[in-house]
Amino acid sequence: MREYVRNQRGRMFESNFFEFFSKVHPAAPFVLWVPVVLAIPIYALSNGICTPLGLLGFGIFGFLSWQVTEYFAHKKLFHWLGIGPVSRRFHDIVHGFHHRYPDDAQRLVMPLAVSISIAAIVAALLSLLDRPSFSWPWFTGFLAGYLFYDFMHWSTHFRKPLTNWGRAMRAHHMAHHFADIDTNYGISHRWMDRWLGTEGKARRQEERAQ
């Protein structure tokens, strides 16, 4: 298990400029992306780009596509330790720092520069399909899945859950941090871990999260 420091914030960059932009208020992604997630389907439906059934079906598909992306990005990219000083520094910035300071509230959601870049790349790739009846609702669902992920990650670290489901999700993620970092890669869901056999034991991790 890697070392971690509880209830503290650490410094990621020596440069004040980069340090400032490495932090993000937890509300920032929602202020930016919720209007987009609402505007796309409204525009698509009002202009006949897709049907309500298509919006629902492809939107759900996009939401699940995010969860698959979330799982493999967390497992394969975020936990790739690197092979040299540059790639190891990349790991530290992308995810290692979060594991070292899991209670740093300013680094619990994706920075806007990263989410905007990913959204732009995904939108550009979808535009190549030239199928707006599919790509518009799929993109909406994908963004909604991302927002749910950001909310769940912030929530599991920052607030005490009020439901049995919330407690189970929190224990699932806390076990990843404090019991076995090679399990429980899903953050907004658990089905991928169950399906692919990477679900670890989450018992009693709720107490360690306090």
C-alpha cells in the first residue's frame, strides 16, 4: 500500500502559476457542463436531429460508455507508474498526488482544461461519423456520465453518505485508497469491477474514511 497523508493539502508544483491552475473548485465542472448537457438535447429535439426515443436510448449508451472509459482510464492510465522520470512525474500529477493526499478538496474533480480537451476530442471524433441522430444524444449521455463521476468522486471523499447505496459506494472507493489500490477502479459504479473480477473487499473502509 502506498503512503498517504490524511486531512492535509500538499503542493503539486513549485511554480505558483501551475500550482494555482492545478486546483479546481468542486462546483466548476457543473457550472460549465450542466448547461451544455441540458442545451444539447433541447436543441436536438427542437430541430428534429433526434427523436425522444433515440435521445433516451443513445443517451443511456453514452452514459455507460463513459463508465467503461472511466474504469479503463483509472486502471490503465491513472495507475500506470511510468518507465522514467517524465512518465513518473506524469503519473504523480494525474493520480499519484491524489492518492498521497486523498483529502485535498481542491483536487477531487477534473480540471476544466482537461475536461474541455477530452470533450473536444470526443466531439471531433463523433463528427466524423456524420450521424447526428446518434452522436448528439450519445455525447450528451457521455457528458452526463462524466458529471456523475465527478460528483461521486467528490461526494465519496467529502461528504458522509445518507443512503445504504451511498455508503456502499464510498466503502468501495475508500477500499481502493486504503486497502488495495489494485482493486475497485470504478468510482461512479461497481459493475465493471464485478464483471472483470477487480472488485476488492470494502468492509470497514467507511471507518478509515473518517
